[in-house]
Amino acid sequence: MKRVRLLLGLLMLAAGLLSPSSMPGIRERAQESDVRSLSRAAAEAKAAGEFEKALELYRLALAQNPAWSEGWESLGILLADRKEYVRARAAFENLVKLQPKSGDAWTLLGLCEFRMGQYDLAVGHLEEARTFEIVDKTLLRLLYYYSAAVMILHGDFDTAQIRLLLLAREGVASDELMEAYGLAALRVASLPGQEPPGLRTVVLEVGRLVANTRHLSVTEATAGFERLIAKYPSQPGLRYAYGEYLASHALYAEACEAFRQEVNNSPQDAMARLQIATIQSQRRNRPTEALPLAEEAVKLAPQLFASHFVLGRILLKLGETDRAVKELETATRQAPRSVMVHTTLLNAYNKANRKDDAAREQEILKRLQRFEASLKGQGSDAVSETGPPASKQARDLDVQ
């Protein structure tokens, strides 16, 4: 315990959290009072809006008892409110050390890092938070939103939409949420509020429509998409969003037409080709027709795991097992935590009678499934694909 307290004290000093008192009488009071009275006084000062005094009292209390987790949390929140994010992060890091299995603690750390612009660190710690219980439901909603924002920035649009849907189901309908929805639907890799000039209006309109489709009939939603397409005929991603909606309602012929229009509008779009290929192969059992589209997608976007995954699955269906294995192995390297990709590769290894490789894949799948089970209901992305940030695309190409 002494070593822990010493380490925490050093961390506080390094972060500048133990600055000399500048308020008369407080240091004397610290010498006369125990931690409990200091913490009570700090809470009273905070409630009264005396934030400078509250900060000083929290610092003094933590100097006496560095293992006081509630103090680190309160200090971090106060500092973050003042936009002193570097020192706030130091406080939250100490909180996480004291409560390593607290989803709330990890969430606070991740949110602070997001505010600092350290998005990769932020999303990593927010995902860590999801492996533990998050007691404060406001923090859980913030986790959904800010992790979705980073996923949109990194191009993981489909997983982002799952997180945003969880918020919409709780009745959240802010412009910030609609903007994030629109960016994800249009596949614009930008943080909400930082999209290119002139794009916000269409982003908000698309976001409101996509967020509300669950309340609309197919006829109403279809009319909404067609109205937006007529209003913004050259907008990239709009017909793709329409195709995804149609496919989710098993309107596969109409979906393929929407994706073809997206290809015509955006000739370099690999994902629209992959969606058509998936429908042709998986839903219509026409893998021969799907093959050229998947091969085009690999040439256009070899960095996307989805390109290799869809091509590999089609080749497996056509009996070209060796080629399929090669593509699926590439897909697993690009999306190492994808249950769907590893499951398909396992099937390919079994078909190729590669028993040792199949056994290894089986162990990988077990580990991934244990991780999914560890999420404790914190909005588990049941079919999400999590490759390296730049490679995240089309969470579920087995069209719903």
C-alpha cells in the first residue's frame, strides 16, 4: 500500500496536481483536518460553485490519501469542465489504476482523451470500458456517441450506426446525433462538426431520415430517400444508403439497382460493388455473376478487408478453395478481430483439409467469442467487424 501511495503521489506531482496553496487558511486547515472533512468541504465548495476552492481541497485531500478514488474522479471532472484536459487525464489515469474493472472510470478516461484529440487512445479506452459494467447510464450514452464519432472518422461506418441506433432507441434526437447518423450513412470519414463546408445540410437531412426509418413504413421511407436523391442528385453515398435500407427489407432487386446507381455516380466506389456481389452470391445464389464485381472491388480497394472477404466467400462457393483461402487469409490480417471472417476462413480450411490451420482458427474464434461474451450487455456489436481503423468497412456484408 505504501508503494501504491508513493507512486500515486509521484504521478500527482508530475501532473502538477499538488501546486502550493494560494488561498489563505487552507493549508492550515489541511493540517488540522482529516481527509473526510476535506472531502466534505470540497464537495460543498463544488456544490456552491466555488470551483477554485474545490480544486484546492481535492488536491489537498488526495495528497493525504492518494487511494481515494472518488476524489480522483471529482478532481478529473472539475479539471475537464475547465478544459484542463492534460491534468484531468492524469486524474482519470489514477482513477483507472485504483478501479481497473470500472467501466465508468475507463469511460471518463476515454472521453477526456477524445477532447484532447487523441482519438485512437480514446476509442481504445472506451472499448475497454464496454468489457465492464457501466453504472452511470449518462456515461454509457456518451460512450456510444463518442466511440461512434471516432469510428466514423476511421471509416467503420456500420458499427458506428449500431452505436447511434442504441442512442436513438433511448429517445436521443439531438442535431449532434443526427449529424453523426448522416455522416455514417453517407460514409463521410469526418468527426461531426468537421465535415467539409456546405455538406452539413445534406448530412443532417440524411441523418434524420435514416434515424427515423424504424418508425416509417417502407413506402414512407422509400419516398423520403427518393426525395433526397432528387434534391441532391450528385451526392456521393446517398444511393448507397438507400440501397442498404432496401436490402435490410429484403428488396434485393431494388437494392441492387440503387447500388448500381451509386457506382454510376461514384465509379471508384468499391463498397457498392461488394454489396451487389453479396446479394447476387448470398441471396440469389448467383456466384458466377457476383465474381467480376468482387474482383473489381479488390483492384479498386485492396486495403479493405471487405474486398478480400467477399471475393473469398464467392470463390469458396464456386469451389475455388485455394484462391478462397488466400483471399480470406488476407481479410483476417486486415480484420483480425472479425468473427465472421475467421468463421469463413475456418470453413475454407476444413474444405481444403488443412487440419492444423483449422484447429488454429478454431482457437482464435473461441478467444473472440469469449471477448464478445465479456461485454456484459454494454451495447455489444453482435456482428461487428473490427480491423485496423483504416480498414474497417461494411460490418455485415451478408446483407440483412
